[in-house]
Amino acid sequence: MPYYMSEISRRHSNEFIIMFCDGAGWHKSNKMTIPQNIKIQPMPPYSPELNPAEHIWEFLRENFIGNQKFKNLKEVESSLCKGLISLENDRNRVKSMTGFKWILDSF
């Protein structure tokens, strides 16, 4: 999680990011340093239907990793990276998948 947040912060250094996180232990470690341009917003427990990341994973499974046979973990990672880069370059698609009313109303 620290590496992920550092990378997101670096790639979007001119933006302020609100990162919605569920209750996973790695999302709330006391050892984690949160970059200044990121705010962690915890989600209610047991509410996957509110989690915008679920739609991202669904997209990745359907378009990049689902129903495929990979030779090794490196191939899985490569396919996931292609999917994540495609999403990073298509903000409108991400907004359509994650722009829940409760998120958009908070701005």
C-alpha cells in the first residue's frame, strides 16, 4: 500500500486525491506514510456495493485477466498493468465506473 500510494502521488502530483479504502489491514497501518496530496477516506464496514474499486476489478477481470491461462505470475502482472494503464489514460471510463452519486455529491 505505501508503494501504491507513493506511485499514485507521483503520477498525479498536481492533483489532490481522495482515496476510499475498505477495512483491510494494509489500508490502515500505523507505519504507513500518506503523501500530502492524498487523503484516505474509510468506507463503512461490510459495504462492497459502495466500493468504487469493485467496478475497477470487474473491468480488469472481464477485459484483461479473466478466462485466460497465464504461464506465470509475471504474465498476470503484465496483463494487469496493461489494464491499469488503459484506465489511467481513460478518465471518462473510470468516472463512469466509479462516479457514484455519494462520491460526486461530496465535491
